[in-house]
Amino acid sequence: MKKSFLTIVARITVKEEHTEFVKAELLKLLDVTRAEEGNISYDLHQDNENPNVFLFHEKWTNRELWQKHMANKYLAHYLKVTEDKVEEFVLSEMTEIGN
């Protein structure tokens, strides 16, 4: 039986004047998150048409370890320093259903 993982898709739209700052802060999250227990993949993308839009595609072994990630100090720092610089944040918890 195929193991079911938690997939997270997070879409972040940044205020135009803050794009480079937020991008730099997002990039800081990559290595520390990839080293976390339960992380399978943590990939950051930037929209080709609108550089103010970023997308994280993440895969976790389970929701509990993803929740632990959501409470870590690195993410708390990111949220604090980008608080007034993000226009929209949409997060989806998903389950892969086929491949």
C-alpha cells in the first residue's frame, strides 16, 4: 500500500516594493526546513509572470511534524520581519491521490 504523505502548497503574494526583501527571507528557510524531522521536500518557486508571487510546495511524513515546523523559531522570525510586506498568504493542506 502506498504511504500517504501531507502535501502543503503555500502561495505568498508580496507587496511589490518588498519583493526582494521577502524573497531573501524565504530563501533563508530552505536549508533549515529541509533538515527538519519529517520533511521530505521543501521547494520554493517564483512566478515567471508576476515576480511578487512565491509558492512553496512541501511534502511531510505527517501533519504532526508539519505542525512542529509551523511553530519553529525560523518561521516565527520570517513572519515577524515580513508581517507588513505580504499582501496575501494562501495555504492548502493536501493529500496526493495518484501518480
